[in-house]
Amino acid sequence: MGIIIGIDLGTTNSLAAYIREGKPQIVPGRDGNLLVPSVVSFDEKQGVLVGNAAVNRLLIEPERTIYSVKRLMGRGPEDVKEDMKWLPYAISPESSQVVRVVVGDRQYTPPELSAFILKELARSAEKLFNQKITQAVITVPAYFNDAQRQATKDAGKLAGLDVLRILNEPTAASLAYGLDRKKEGNIAVYDLGGGTFDISILKVRGGIFEVLATNGDTHLGGDDIDHLLMNLVRDELKISHGIELTGRTRTEREFLQKIRKAVISAKHRLSSHETARITVDFSDFTYQRELRRDEFESLIEPIVQRTLDPCRRCLRDAGFSPGDLDEVVLVGGATRIPLVRRRVEELFRRKPHTELNPDEVVALGAAVQADILGGLRQDMLLLDVTPLSLGIETIGGVVSKLILRNSTIPASAVEEFTTFVDGQTSVDIHVLQGERELAKDNRSLARFQLKGLPPMPAGVPRISVRFLIDANGILSVSAHEKRTGKEASIEVKPSYGLTDEEVEKMLFESIEFAEEDFRMRQVIESRNDADTILSATQQALESPEAAMLEEAEGQRIRGAVASLQKAYQGEDPKLIRDRIDELNEATLHLAELIMNRAVQSALKQND
């Protein structure tokens, strides 16, 4: 099947991993770092920047630098109103079902932005393996709904990847620990990342990883802690200096990014120190304050408590008490916070495991799943669950649930329905996701019609509705009238998803802009090489050997320098390369003279 990589597409950072000699390992980023910040920036000269190169632009081009895009995946404008108060970039007022981020005169959907991150991870793997990467396993929060999972698959498609499996993050973490520990038992995986929270209970027996229950909140994570700390600083600035930062102007957005950077640094320090200093430089003064760990913990206690109720529900759904657990595993960068670790230990009555890096464990587990799919590992079987119930709307706006939450997937269910009106020739099928009893309180996933029914009295038609969830948690629905044989089906495209046509259009655009990105990279690399040879030539022209050149030869070198400098100002990489070659040729004799002197000097020293 070729190389299959595992990818953790995170809110804060993203990683890719692979299996080497039976062990999962992280793919180094192209800059050598293992963590690739999930940040995308659009530079008018350098094109699309991803990772640390993009992070560096948060303070200078905040409105063109996108982060926390995972919180926008599969969501609509109404869903992200609160988030947009903190984000420096703008959402198009024309956004309807799909959030569209405005960058200059262009608009990007969350799957398009995530695709840039996925492409960067794939390029790093291609550099490592020296071959094209086209297949991947991508992880998502266990509590991601169908729309968010579909958006993730769309992102993979836009990145040129065949997404073989959408894998729940806590399940991935359990695979990584199962690989290293080889221990059977009942495991709770507590996953608090940058933007999402998940809790899963798993049973591990003889290499079979069975998820018994999952719960969580797809809108709760380290970002919310950052927002609390930013609010603390904003409130103090308003009281002490009369400054109110609303984020409406570019200057205010830049100041908010400075505050965000400072509070994140303080948050990280408080995981290992009792105090941290928050320092923010403004135009005419410097804001400073010391933050104690106890003050920090008091501030974030409500957020930590919000993670505990899903944990209790998950235990109840699995039919467990804390004493039934053999292990508790912590995943996600926010689990480094001492208060989080204490509260988890208190709830589950055992010390949680932190042996594996919480930032890396999900990607490592995804690599294990990739190994399983590639047929290289046959001693493990993964049985996951669907996080939310699925059903259809029936008479009176009531939901009839066909597949209940925490059902093991792949899963299917069939239920029979009939008509409630005489002479109906079509039936509307409304597919819903959620736990509420009324359709209006659940998430609408899709609508389709079973048409062409002959007029029959109410109650006579026998309509069989079948739900099928694949291993990725993606749903297909079909309806069949038994008396007439009429059929209809739909692969559910969620309300906040993108149509196939939109995805294809984005794919063509991504190819078009990929060529532009590649061209810009060639320009940058050519300019870097030009800088090197121009600097070396300047030093050579100042050497004693330069005086030994004939005047015509010196003029030729200076002419070649001027030609290269002129090409350098343009954006034609081939022209820059041609001028570099011309300068190399013009300086060949001078380089030989300098080399001869160096050799003679070395010989004299040896004598």
C-alpha cells in the first residue's frame, strides 16, 4: 500500500508519525522541530506559510494569520460567534452554512486552511522518506460530530491525501500506550487539548482495543484558559490605564496578540513554577504583573470542573466505577497543568500515566493504526464507538433513534416506518444526530425523499430505513418501500459540510496555488543562493588576488554582480539562477588564485 502516515491535526500543534522497527516515531518538521504549530499565514511576497514561519507573523500580520482553525471545522457562523471575539482574522458576512475566513480579497473555508497544515506535514514525511506520500490516518476528537468528521476528510482530500481512516484521538492514545505497555485492563483516556476535550473508557484484552463509552466537549480546551488570562489582562488595562481593547482596529488586534503570547508563556511556566510574570510592551508603557499558581488555579477551576462531568457520564455509560479502572492516561498539552492532574487523580482515584509526551501520543497512536491498515501489524484489533445517537424525525417532530451513542462501529440498524396521511406518494427522510427527544433540539445532518410511491391508505406502506456507519464514523442512510420496491439513499453530507462540487473546485484551486507556492519557494531559495555568492564575491574582490586580475576580467565580474542584483529584485527564479551561473563563471579565475594562495600558505606552515 505504500507508506501510510498517522496525523494528529491539532488545534494548537499538528504532528505526523510513522512506524520504524515496530515503534512509532514522530516525523520531524522541515525546520527540524517535531511540533508543527497549526498556524497558516498569507504573505504577499512569500505566499502561504505554515507552522513556526507563520507563528512569527502573528504580531505583524494578525489579520492574515490563522490559528485555532480546528474550532471552526464543520461549524457555521452562529456556532463560532464567541470564538471570533478573540480571533484577529475576520469571517465573511456572506458565510451561511460554512464559515469562510477573509484574507485580503480571498476567502478560505476551515477545510482549505487545514489542508495547508496537512500538506506541510506530508511534505515533511516526503523529505524523510524521499517519496510521495498519498495515504494517511487522521485523528479527530472522539466527540466530533458527523459534520466535523466530514470537514476533516474534505481537508485531507484538498491536501491530496487519501484518508484511510478517521480515528478518535483517545483511541489513538490508547493504541500508543498499548503498544508500549503490552498490558491488559480497563483504561480511561482523558484528553484535554487546545480546543477540545474528550474522555473515553476502553477495554483492552489480547490485543483487542474496545471502546466502551466516550463523552466530551468539542468546544473546551487550552484556548479557553488563554481567553480567561487575556480577559484578566484586558480588565486590568482598562482599570489602570483606561485602555479598552476590542480588537476592532489593526493596532488593537496586534496588542491582543502580544497579550495572548505573554499569557500563554506564563501558563506554560506555571506548570513547573509557583509564579510567572506577564509582560506586555505597549507604545508608551509596559504592562507587568506577577501571576501566582494558586491565583491561576482559582481562575481556571471552573474550566477544569467542566471536564469532570463528562468523565462521570462516561463511567456511567461504560457501567464502571473508578475502582474498575486499571489505568488512566493523560493526553493533550493542557494536561501538563498541575491542577488538571490533581483533579483527574481525585476523580479516578489513581495516579494518571504521563510516560508518553502528551503532545505526541495521539500522532504515535495514529501511526500504529496506519500500520494496522497497511497489513504490517496483525496482533491488534480496534473497535471504536459513535459518540452521538443517530435517528430520523417522525410524526410530531419526535426523534426515532436507530443507532444509540457509544454503539461499536462499524454499525448498522434497520427500522420500519409507515405513512400517516392517505395517498402519500413521497416520504421525507430527515436524518438527525443528538440525544434530545425532539427533532428541533438535535443537529440536522441531511434530508432526502423516497419518491414514486403509489397512493395507499395511511399505515399501509412498509418503509424500511437503514443506517450504516463506516469505520470513520461517516453515515449512509437508505430507505426502501417493501411493497413497491422503491428505493432512495444518501451518503450524509452534513448541513455545515461542503458539497462535492465545492470540494472539487477548491481542489483545482489548491493545485493552481500549489504551483504558485512552489514558484515562490523557488524564488526564495534562488535569492538565498544569490545572497551567498554575492557575499563571497564581495570578499573575493577585497582580497589581494583581485589586484592580479586584468581590468577586463574585473569589469566582467562587476557586470555579473550588477546583473545578479537586478535579477534578485524580480521574481523569476530561472533568471536568478542564470545570473548566479554567469557570476560563478566570471569569478572562476579569481577563485583559483585565492585557492592557490591558500594551498601555498598551508604548505609553508607544514614546512
